Amino acid sequence: MHVATTTTNRDSEPETVRFAPSPNGLLHLGHARSALLNWRFAKACDGRFLLRIEDIDTTRARPEFERAISEDLNWLGIVWPEPPRRQSEHFADYSEALAELRRLDLVYPAFMSRAEAASHIREAEAGGRIWRRDPDGAPHYPRQDRNLGETERKRRIHRGDPHTWRLDMQAALKGLQANLTWQETGTGPAGETGRITADPGVWGDVVLARRDVPSSYHLAVTVDDALQQITTVIRGHDLFAATSVHRLLQTLLGLPAPTYLHHDLVRDETGRKLSKSDGDVSLASLRQKGVRPEVIARMAGLS
Ligand code: GLU
């Protein structure tokens, strides 16, 4: 991977932000908030706004949703200077990063299916063990596969056993020279701002490459933010905890650390965050109903 800088001194670079939706559904007011915050930030500092299409999940991504993303953003008055970076066209970049982590002996092939892992965890919990969960509520992956010998790993891979690649979190944390931190310029619900101490260990052995795709969200976002020279990552507060993983991967791969601005989410009347999969009202349908873009901004909590 060829990245221009490996330090955080970026005084001479233009501010660069990105809006990074996944084309697996229509955008809603939450996306409008994120996109407009990125756009206004870029405008205010004469910086660059980039669009990134996060379509590594090739089973769910659809070209019609990508087209709809462009239409919605243009309607909101947002334009971008260069073609979007489509993650599905850059798997080689993520594989290169994974190969680097393999060289450092910080990843391992994980062979348990979701059901096998779940039953292993159920048994351990039935035996009185407290099983740790990550900030999204998913149980940590059992450590068994980490302890498989090299010969056994090779044998199973050679045999064609399906596997993901996971970060060996304990080993990764052991090698760190200092506490990981990041600069947060948002003010989250709990007032998190300023220098934040990262806590990647709460995530366990995160997936870095899936069975079907040679990457994962965490790996692709880390690599792309560096390759696209993103200086400030502006995104929803639901990704605040994931930033700890991204800071760890940046450090392991020698990549620069952007500043982060995690913004409040748009919620419905019951306080639930909006979601494509719950069929929340889309920007396209609001547009069809004749709602004006400036009203969308207000509906998304912006002036
Ligand atoms: N692709 C992610 C989403 O649609 C956003 C990732 C990010 O901004 O880091 O929620």
C-alpha cells in the first residue's frame, strides 16, 4: 500500500472528508445529516468532499442503489470532484494490508461457523463462564483457532475449509508502544470530545477478511481513509466505538490518523435510530412528495 504520509503532520494538505454509504438500500434522513455535515465542513475550509461507495458486501450491493445515492446527493446540492472510490474494485489494496498483518503474525484463520461459535459459547456460559461481548453486543470469538498450529492451519486451508481471517487482538495490543488515542471534535451524547483514549480490546478478535470477501468493513475503511488522504472522518456516533479498532489498525499498518467527528444520529419519534432495513422513509420518497432540500436539512437536525 502506498500512502503519502505516515505521520499526523498534515498542515500542508487540504482538508479532505468523505461520505461513505453502502449501496444496499435507499438513503434516509440520517444519511442526509452525515452527507450534509461532510459537505458543509469541506465548503467551510475550502477542502475536498469525496464519495466512497462501501460495497464490499457484493451480495447486498446493487447498482440501482448506487445511482440513487448520486441522485439524492446531487438533489441536496452535493457534488464531488472525482469518480467515487468503489471498494469492490480495490480488493487488492485490502489483501495487501491483510498480507502485511499476516507477516506480522497478527492475524489467524478462523474456521468456526457462526453456529459452532455460538454453541461453544453457550456451553461455556452454561458452565458458569462470563463470556465477553463487543460494543455491538456480539460475543467475542473463541480463542481455539488462534492456538491451532501452523501445520493444522495449512492442512485445513488446503482442504478448502471455509474460514475468515481475524485479528489476534491480544498479540496486537501486546506490541503497542503507547496508549492509542484519537482527536475527537464531535460532541457525542456523553460529551466525548478532545483527546479520546482508544480501547480496541473490548472488541475481541475482529474479522478482517470474510469468507466470501477478502476484506471487512474495519479493514477497508482503515485502508481507504489512508489511501484517500482523509483528514477528518465525519460519521454517525454509532461508529464511535469502532474507531478504537480503526486506530489500532492504522498503528499496526503505519497509516496516519485522521481527526474524527462523530455526530448525533437522527432518531424517530420513539428514539430508535433510522435504518434502511426497517424501511425508514427514504430521501427519494420525500423528494417525490415535493419536500425541498432545505427542509430535508432541517428534518435532519441542521439549520
Ligand atoms: N459504510 C458505513 C455506513 O454506511 C459508513 C462507514 C464510515 O463512515 O466509516 O454506515
